[in-house]
Amino acid sequence: MSGNAQHAAAADDSPSRYVVGIDLGTSNSAVAYVDTKETPWRVRAFSAPQVVAPFEVDARETLPSAHYQATDTEAESGSLKLPWGDAQPGVAVGVFARDEGAAKPGRVITSAKSWLSHSGVDRTADLLPWQSDVDVERLSPVEASARFLGHLHDAWNAAFPGYPLAEQEVVVTLPASFDEVARELTVAAAKRAKLPRVVLLEEPQAAFYAWVYRHGADWREHASAGQKVLVCDIGGGTSDFTLIRVGRKPDSDDLQFHRVAVGNHLILGGDNLDLALARHVEQKLTPGGKLPARQWEVLLRAAQRVKETLLGERPPESVTVNVPASGAKLIGSAVQAEVGLAEARQVLVDGFLPRVDLTDQPSRRRSGFQELGLPYAADPAITRYLAAFLTAHRHTGDEQPAEDWQARGLPDPARPDIVLLNGGFFASPVLRERLLDVLSSWFPSDDDAWRPLVLENERLDLAVSQGAAYYGMVRRGEGVGIKASLARSYYVGIGGHPPRAVCLAPGNATEGQDFEVSNLDFQLALAEPVEFPLYVSSTRLVDPPGALIDIDHAELTPLPPIRTVLHTRKKGEPQTATVRLHSHLSEVGVLELSCHEIDAKRSWRLQFDVRSTTQTDLAPHESQGEQEGMVDDATLDACRESIERVFGKQGGEKPSQLMKELAQAIGGPKPEWPTSVLRGLWEMLMELEPGRRKSPAHESRWLNLAGYALRPGFGFAVDDWRVSETWRTLHGKIAFPTSRPEVFVLWRRVAGGLSRGQQLGLAESLLADVRALRRRFQGGKATAPVALDPSQSAEVWRLLGGLELLPVEAKIELGETIVELLPKRKLEKRLPEMLWALGRIGQRVPLYGPLNTLVPVDDAERWVRWLLDWDAPPEAATVTAMQLARRTDDRHRDIDDGLRERVVGWLERRAAPDHFVQLVLASGSLEHQERDFVFGESLPSGLRLGDG
């Protein structure tokens, strides 16, 4: 948890004139500021100029977090020009982007903040808009967030030319539940927006600061020592719960606030209500069916307006929803539907704020919302998550927990005394009152009906930015501050059966505290990679440092691990170290971890592996390889002896018997070798790597075994380093030309651990060969192959098909080429490999790549239709058809329902396995043998791919 994740301190000796708070919101962003030269100082809203209509710029207090890319005609007309010039020509941010995007959804980016916290995609990849028009430049969630911040940066500088925003003290807010990676990426977005120094503040705290600011003279009249404040901050994209305790300052009668708990990250907010209402209207328009994707996007934007109307002040009895026809084709005979007030409230109020008991727990079933590629919360019932949060933190922050509160006739300790509702969700009086009604029902009283004191935030759209500006003044010693504990406990995994974890830092830690895990020593080898698996818990907040607990995934959430190489400062220093883990909570709430050598001066700072969640889609992968246990040293020694006899300097054996000898030493056939043994074999091969140059047979066997031992390139501790070392050692360094097929096999086997750039580097020459082959069959001029002739080599197709991180454009070109070449009689021997590659290229569910690497559904549908119309497809085509038509419940990935029915009939007529039909009809996960076939061979025992 690096220091730059939450704070980059200003280097200037003198404080800036302005203190600026920025609410980087899912739906809207806002800026507030304090002019410290003003006496008394005040928090003021900043109005940001933005395009509100063609050729019209107006200053507004909020900036809709929408990014619109203009058509060529719009860009050339100059209708989107801003007073300070266009940092991004042909781009609009704000009101016009939101409004125009409602009619042109393929040109607008919304909910970028939700994508910033989505661990299932590469958040630094250009993937937004999720479904874009062909001429639209896609942006990463980081870049989109930077565009919003960049607009605010330029607007401020135009208004205050003598005081650039980059030189002011800037506080940027984010959900309290954002994980470490999302926080890192928020800082990265700020840097791209030319804001190199920012402080991050949790949004619920900012909302509470805004209330304290507005009640600067009388806030003590609303709170008393011992009370508990619940902040419910629900915006367009997230639901954030925070508990703040009211206590007394040491040696003083004055009050102080202490943030003691935050909820888990929930992608659940106003966007989900829009989806639910749109789904409801869709069923009126197409009972039992689905609208085409473009019409659905228009309906989704319309649903937002309908929601705001029917849940607002003085709503009408009904609203008409209009959905434009798709081209000349109408949706049956209707392009509009009526939504009544009662049915809207049933869908939205009862659906998201149901009347539940305090003991109810959220469902863990898969979310029904798969529309926008976001991992929405499994259960839409916000009230169930709130109940679970309050009960989990019934005693959090209590100095002396009253475990016998029932026997003593005391109120339930889970009951908050004060509630602050914040976020655009609560702009609706209906939603506001329902949540308060449910909350009050959980804590009945013998006397009058209990109801919490509700604090008022007059401007829900500006409260967070205003609170952030106020917090900037608190940092300067003015105003009333909130003392914040860590609110999450951190743990390091230590393996074992069952696996266990040791507490590094407790959730009740406060700024400036240091902790050492004194009861656990690590023996570390230096100059080679080590990994510390990390976990976080927002419910186990009082485990002391060093506490050893079983890993319960209901309480502990895995974080990206710490992966590092510990180096010595000087030559001749010991190459091993016995260390203990230290943690320090800085004054701005950053958890810093380090290793300190026992009885020595050496120490190493540790940082979690951001790359594992930003560069590759590792979160959905699960491996039990580490839990398989290690074989005894004698077995590994026997393996090493066999490998040294073939590849060692003194070894003279031929490689032909090596696999047989290894199987005997390990005590089982290849498919049963544990992952830990396989990675051990890889290490031995790397140590003896020069031995592959003894002969073509040696290199062929070395490459084959190394790839097999490292497959699929991820899933086991420090695999990313192993793949990196393999790439450094082999890429472009093959000793014998006859080894090319085997090196292709190796790269295909470990492709899941290669970066996008490495995959593209492998593919470039092979794609040139494929293009040459296509021209040859089209009667064009023949060109000499660069690597291997695709008409003769199966591995060309298999490698290209296995590179899931290739640009979508390259995949489409390759898929079109395969479809064109498949019927050629001269390529009949390559049919199985080409069909396998087509299935991987057009698959609806990736094996290891992020979702943004999938080809558009239009291309998959075109290839499916071609397969169905093929006169004599081989049996292998059934697997390809299943992958192209596999159901995901994401309309942007799923093929048309009518085409799906054709595929099912086609599969049944060819006696395809029943499970293929099930995967096409109703989704599901690949079975073991299916997964192995789709991957290209058997996978290591205990490892699962992200197949749905």
C-alpha cells in the first residue's frame, strides 16, 4: 500500500492560496474551494463552463461525468469549442455529452468510476465505451477519469489564471470502499490531468464534513458523546456505508468524531435502478425477448429520466417511454410503453429497498445484471447490505462492548443514533423515506416509535466537494476533524492445511501507529522473487497484530499479493535473511509495509502488485496449486538428476527417455503432476538452459517440457516473474530452426501470462504469413513465409488462436481469414486447428483475457451463420459453434435469440454433447474435458480458468 496511493505531499514551503475539493462522481462531478485570503473563509461552489448545446457554453455547478466523442461533422463545425481551447478536439464533457449520449450511446462514456474499481478487466486498457461506434476512440477507465479531471483543471485555470490548480492544495474524493488498486488508479488519473499532488478523502467523510461546516455554530447541539453516526452515501454507481463514533477529546469536555467502520465495495446505486426499470419496460415492448443493443442503450437512458420523474416530487400517474425503431424495422407494432407510478415504485422501491429484517443477509447468487460488463452487486436489496453492515459492526468502536445488552434492557448496539443520507439516490423523497422507515423498523421501542436523528445536507450534488474543501482547511488546523481508524484489518497468508493468515495491522489502528508481527519470522532468499499473499477484512477489526486465524472467505477478501525481489546493498552480504513484517499507518491513513531483518540493519519496503489487476485479468482465476502440498526433497532431487543427465554440462544422455524417467520419479503420469512440481521442473530447466543448445533434439525437448511445466502462465505464486524470465531467455534466441514449432507450442501454453505487447510481438510475423496465404488462395502474388507456412503448420493457427490479448481488429481480420480459407481443399489437414482457433477468437467467454478483448457480437454472429450454412462441417465445428454462441446474459456479448435457436438445432442434429446445448441455451461453466479442449491441452491440477 504505497504512500502515493492516497497522498502526495506538496513540496512548496508556503501553503497555497486556494484549497480545492473535487468530487469525482460516477454520474456528476463538482468542485468547491476556499480562498484562504478571505476572512472569515467560506466554502464556495465553483461553476465549471461546459458545452450544454451546439455552439453554447454555460457555467454549471456540476459537471456530468459523461464523455462524448463527436462525429466528424460535429468536430469540423466547431460546435463543441470551449473558451480556453480544446485540450481534446472533437470531445465534449458534461451536459452536452450526457444529453447527446442518450441518443447516441455508442459515442458516450458513462460510469467510468465504476469501471475504475472493476477488477475483472484491465482498467488501463482502452475499453470504453463498452459498446462503441466503429469510428469512436476507446479510452481506459483511467483516461476517461483523467478527462473529467482535466476539464475541471482547465476550467479552473481559465477562471484563476494567476493560481493554477496544480499549485493549489487539492482534495479528491473516492468511495470509502475503494480497494488499493482503485485508489492507485485514481491518483494516476489525477496525474494525467496535470494534478501531480492530491490528497484522497473518503466520500462519506466528505459528506459529514459538509454537514459540520454548515453547522459550524451549532453542530454540538445535534450530537453527544457515545452516539453513533451512520452515513449512507449512495450515488449513481456505489453504495457506501460508514460509521462515525462521537466521543470526547482526551482531557477535554469537547467532542470529537472517530470514523470506525466502512462497508464493503458495492457496485450498486442509481445505475442499477435504471437497469431494472429499463428491463421492466423492455418486457412490455418485447415480452419474453430482448431489444437490439442499440435500442436497449436508448431505453436505458430514457429509464433514468422516467425514474427521476416518478420517484421525484409530485410525480404524474404515468410516463410514456419512447424507443426509436431500429432502422426501418419496428419492434412488433409498438415503439412506446406506458409506465405507471405504482409499478415503477414496485420495481424500484420494493426491489432495491425491500422491508427486510435486521438479521437478513444479502444473497450471494450471481447478479442478474450483466448488461454493461460491470460486476454489479449480487443482491439488489440495499437494505439487506445495510442490515449486514450494522450487525457486523454492532460493537465496533465500543470502549466496553455490552454483550449482555438484551438482558440489561439496553437498545441494540447496532442501532445508529444519527443518520446522514448523501448521494443522488436520496434526491428522491420516496427512496429517502423508505430507507428511513426500514431502518427504524429494525429497532422498535416500547415507548414511542424510534426514529434516528436525520442530518440534512441541503445540496446532495455539492456536499461531497464542499466537504472535501472543508477537510483541506482541517488539514491546516482549522475546523473540526474526524479521527479515522484504518477500518480494515490486513493479513498475510502463510499456507498450511487449512491455509491460515496472520494479522499485520488491526482495523482499529489510527494514524501514526506501528506494528510488528513478532511471532512469525520469514526465511527469505535474496535476489529472487518472493510473494506475500494479502487479505483484508472490514468485519474482523480487533484481531491484534500476530493473531493467527483460519482463512474464511466470508470474512477475508484477497488483495493483490506483494511480489518483490529483495536485493542486498553490497556484494558479499548474506544471500538469505530472517525477517519480520512491519506495518505503519501514516498520518493520512496509508498502510506502509516493510521487512526488517532480525538483529541486522537491513530492511526492505514492500508494495502490493498493482500489475496483477491492471495489466492482466487475474482476479477471476482461482488456483489451488499452492494447496496441493510440496513433494518431498528426494523426489525433486531425482527429477533434477534426470534433467542434469540430459541438459547438464557433464550430461550425455539423449532426451528421448527424459519424460519417462520424470514420470517414474514423481510417481504418476504427466497430467497428474502437481503444479508445485511443475514449477520446480521449470526452475531446474532454467538453471540448465544452456544445455538446450546441444542438439535440435535437446532444444525441442527443453522447450516442450518448459512450456508444459509453466502452463498456463498464471495461477501459481510468482508466475508472472517466471513468464518474464522465460520471455527474456527465449524470445528471438532459438538455436535451431527446427525448434520453431516447439517454441510456438511453449508460447501458446503460457500465453495467459504474457503481456499484450508480448502477444502482439509474437503474432505480427504469423499474421503476415496468414495474409500471404490468403492472397495466395485469392490468386494474388505469393510472398515468402516469414516463419512457418500456415498451410503446413498446425501451431501457427493454435498459437494465434490462443493469444487472447491481441487487438480486436487483428482478431476480426484473423477470423475472417479463417472463415474464407476453411473450405479450401488444400487446407483440409489444417481444419481442426483452424476451427479451434476460430472458436477461441470469437468466444463469448474468455479463458483468461479481460472482457474488452472479445470481438463484437456482430462478427461472432456472422461466423456462426457461416458455420451453420457450411455443407459438410467436421465434428470439431460443434465446439467452435458452442464457443461462438455460448450464452452469457450480457446482451452486448450474446448472439441473437433467433440465431441461438438455430445453433441449438444444429448441435442437436450433429449429436453434440448435451452440455454444449446447455451452454448455448442457459449458460454455465465448462466441464473439465471441455476446458482442456478449449485451452488446447490438459491444465495443471487444481487450476481453474475464468470461464464464466
